[in-house]
Amino acid sequence: MFLLFEEAGKFMAGRILSEADTSAQVELDSGKRVKVKAANFLLKFEKPAPAQLLSEAHTVSQGIELELAWEFSPDEEFGFAELAREYFSDKATLEQQAGMLLCLFEAPHYFRRAGKGRFRKAPADIIAQALAAIEKKKQIALQTAQWVGELSQGQCPLAVRDQLYKILFKPDKNAPEYKAVVEASRATHLGPLELLIKAGAIDSPYQFHWRRFLLENFPKGTAFAKLEAPVIRDELPLSNARAFSIDDSATTEIDDALSVQGLGSGTIRLGIHIAAPGLAITPGSPVDQVGRQRMSTVYMPGYKLTMLPDEVVQNYTLQEGRECPAVSLYLTLDETTLEIKGSETRIERVLIGANLRHDQLDAIVTTEWLEDAAFQHRDDPQVLQHKRPQLAFLYRLAKHQKLVREVVRGKPETFNRPDYNFRLVGNEGREPQGTETVQISIRQRGAPLDLIVSEAMILANSTWGNWLAELGVPAIYRSQASLLPGVKVRMGTKALPHAGIGVKSYAWSTSPLRRYTDLVNQWQIIACARHGKTAALAAPFKPKDADLFAIISSFDAAYSGYNAYQGAMERFWTLKYLQQNGINEIQATVFKENMVRADDLPLVLLVSGASGMPRGACVRVRLGDIDEVSLDVSGTVLARLDSLRETVQGAPDSGADEEEDEGAVAGPIAIALDLQEGDSEAGAPVGVVPAS
């Protein structure tokens, strides 16, 4: 005796070896023995052989007309043998019954399975929908096959082009466009990106990078909703200080300004004045939600995406000629020793006397100009003559503060490597198209104006960080446990030391118009200024506030993504510069096995021919082909130009620079630039962001 039974959605048949009330032992043609539950019994038969029955049943099932079988089936539940007798004849053969079973089982859109070989006919409207879906799936399969053919032949279908960035970076793996690219990639043995490039899917390398960035970070676009800037309603006292800012000419978000009072008296009152959007913007407000969503201004050569709308920023920016609300840190110093005697934080209005632009003044405000009162420039602007004594003091203080930090740090800060400024000719702040002429200029790190601002901001951020900790008010801190390679800068709510800067604690607070963490810390500082020792009760964020940790997590993710894109775009425009100027050879310095850094351009690349050369060796490199999509350029060492430089150019203080350089040679599909900073106040690599 043989048995036809169902096992895990499959139909099998075999010889019954033994049978009980609830199960049977069955031997299959393969010799395998299985235990079959009685609930899975479908047909018992003596002939034909099991394999023959299943083969003939399959043939029968192929000839059954589903529509006719559906018409013959009753409205109530039925068995497959019953329908076989209705469809074929009242004497339906064993093969016909088994064939009907297979047919019903394989047509769930017509017949719903009820178990144990029983079924129920589906309603007509459900069948219509199912048939439409099947036909649609068939058409999609045909369309996908057509796209695979076109892609394989080097042509990009419009539908695939429209979904290009989603396919590459945020794919819907069920989408036919994605499946077409995958199948064509397999058929041609090309990677997806290489396949699409050869098919002409990428018209503009710049747009490829830009639209990828937008997809990942601004999927709803970069435009701001209509927002009204909240008004600062506090009656603020007017400071007797007259402040000035130092920024890049492109800076519209002027966060900070400085003032110096008491020159020549022996006691100096230094003012560090920070724009005060925190007096008007409140946590949870519409403007705050926008800032929290973006987390930071995004910088790139020739363009930026601000954290807040410009019409909001202009209400709080420290514009010259205005009495601007500010959170001011006043430090009392001994004019001779530069020892800090005391500090005070005030919420007030400050008259901004001038907005100085360092890119216009760096050539004038030199070390000689600042340290020698008799030294004159023919083109000294009048505003500088009034500010010269203050700038001279600030420069002396900046150098002193830097030395103090270096003692704590345990090693001097070196600025052997220059910073680079990128200018897109004629762009004027508009969104770049990738075809602009690019100019790259060098700005040496530690230029006097840069040093003045950076040291003042470090002083403010460390002073306020310590003060917040003393009052028990939580804040967002940046810390670094040591200068050992691989020890990164971390963000948290504890006031821990920052070894890279050489301070007891460090809380970003001086760029509230450009970084959301600074705005958060400003709210906490305002609470301290208003409430003193009871500030912990009044501050918007309390100790162990879960929202504070959520902000840190979101900021870290956004800031890392923004910096990675900025690094990629600086590399893109550097490669453009090489092309536009016909540069095919460069002088470079070996900094790692088979890797060099260009001496006069922000470019790191892999080279052949440098194996065995020591770190610091100077070489001439011939450049290979440039790929603007993968941001790749290779090189070959033509000659070594020295035996070994006495000073290794750009030797990093820790492993941060090497990590950055390694990321800088990666392609866009795997860009992972870990731009570990030395916590410059710019908040991003210099050359795009103002020094403050």
C-alpha cells in the first residue's frame, strides 16, 4: 500500500511500512523513512508506483483550466477529490485526483488552502485583484529584463537614472530599478558604480557627490520653512566696552567679538562677547527644532548650508554699528604678567565697533606689525590704527595662553602644515555646479589674527566649562584622555580634561549661531549668570537629562557626516585645480608606506616607487589619471629630492592626521573621513570656515 501525503508544503508519496491510529511509517523511493502524521494523509493507493503517480499528476495539473475549475467548485469548503469528480467525471482517476490537488495547491489566488487537502474558492473580486497583481509582476519582470539588457550594452534607462542615488546609497532592494542594476552587474562582472558610469548614468561628478550628500543628510531638501526670529525681550544693560570681531569675509554668522579695556593702567579687562540667540530661542520652539534637526552649519568650498535661516541669524549676529545682545565673559588680568585675577559673566548689550576680516588683513597684521609700534604699512586701514594697541595686547596674551596650554599638554603645538583657502571664481555664494574655476591659496596655521581668536575662544570655552561644573550645571563637553595615537576626542556631559588642547575642561559655547551644542551650552550659561548657585534648578537641562545625551548622539552623527562631505569636496576641488592648471607633477613628502602628501596642495595620494623610503623624504611625483567620481588619483615617484628632511613636515601630534589622510584617499562609495580635530574654533577644516 502506498500513501500520498503533504510534508512542509510539499507533496510526497511512498510505501507504507506500518500504520497506527495517528501516524504511519513511510519509505520513500530514495530509501529514506519518515513518520507521517495522520492529519497529513491525502491518498492511499496500491498502484501505480509513487513516482509514476506524482509524474502523471503533474501532467494532469498543467492541463486543468483554473477558471473552469473555479466555476465547478462549490461555495462551501471542499476536498480536492470532490472537485476532481466534478471537473473530470464522477469516476475521476487517481492521477486526476492527485493532479487536481497539485493544481489547487499552486493557485492560492483562486483557491484558499484550508488544510488536509481541503480548499475554499476565493471571491471573484479578490481573484481579479490577484490576477492584476500577477500581470503587473510579469510586466515588471519584462521591464527589468529590458533594463538589464540596456545597462549591459552601456545605456542607462531613464528610470534607473532617476533612482541613481537611491540605488547606490539607500536602495529599496525590491525595486525593479535596483534589481536591474544588480542583475546587469552580475552579467557584466562590473561593480554597480562602474557599470553605471560606463552606462552614462552620471552626467556631473559634482552633482553625484552633492546629491548623495543631500539624500543622506537632507532628504527633504535644504530650504527652510518660513520662520520668524523670536525677539529678545529682556531689558539688557549696555556695556561700556567697544568690541570688534575677526572673521572671514564670507562669514555672516558672526558669533564672537573681543574688547580690551584698561591698557596702560596695569589691570586689563578682557571681554569675550558671544552672540546671544539663547536669550530668544527656547528649547522646543520652531526655531530650536530647525537648529536641532541640522545640528551645525555645513561648510564646503564656495558654499555653505547654515544651521539657521539667514533672516533668523541676522537678528542675533554681531553686526558692526549695532548694540547687540551678548553673553559676555570678562576676565581681569595683570597687564604685565598676564595672570588672570578673576572672571565674570554678564548678559548685556555690546556696541560692535568693527567687523574685521582676517583674509583682508592677514598681510598687514603680522608679528612685526603687532610687536613693533614703529613698524608701518603703507596701506594700513584707519580702523586698524585705532585697534592696534588692543590687537598687540591680544596677540601677546594669545602667545602666553598658548604656552600655558603647552605646559599642561606636555608638548608644543606645531603648525608646520599650512591651511588652504578655496575660492570658486564668480560663484558668490551660489550653489556650485562643479565647473567653476577654483583658486587655492595657502594660509599658514597660527597666523596672528587666527591665533588671537582661537586662543580667546579656547579661554572662553574652558572658563565657562569649569564654571558650569563648579555650579553643578550639566553641559556638553569635549574631552581627550591623552595624546597617544588613536585616542580620539569624545563628547559627553562630564567636565573631563582635553589633552589635545591642554585644558581642565572644554565646552563649546562660542558659536551658538553655527553649532547646536554651543546653543545648548549657552542656555546653561545664561541660567548660571541669572541664578548663580541655584542655576542647576533653573537650567533647561538637568543632570543625567536623557535629552542631553540624545543631542550629543545626534550631533556626533551629523557633524561626522558634514565633515566627511567637506573633506570629500575639498579633495574634489583640489583634483579640479590640477586639471584646470594642467598640473601633472607635484613635489610631495612621504608620510607613510607608499603614501605622500603634496607640499603645496591639500592632497594625499597613494604612489608607486616609494617603498622603503623613510617618513619625511621629499619626492617628485608624476600624477596619473584623475577620477572625479571616485575622487581618486594615483602617482609614480620620479625622483627623490633629498636624503631626509631634518624636520618631518606636518608631523602630527597624535594619530589623528594619519587617520584623516588615510580617509582622504578613499572613494565616495566608502568615504569615511574621520576628521579628528585639534578642536580649532572653526569647527571644520580651515580654508572654508572662519577662524572663529
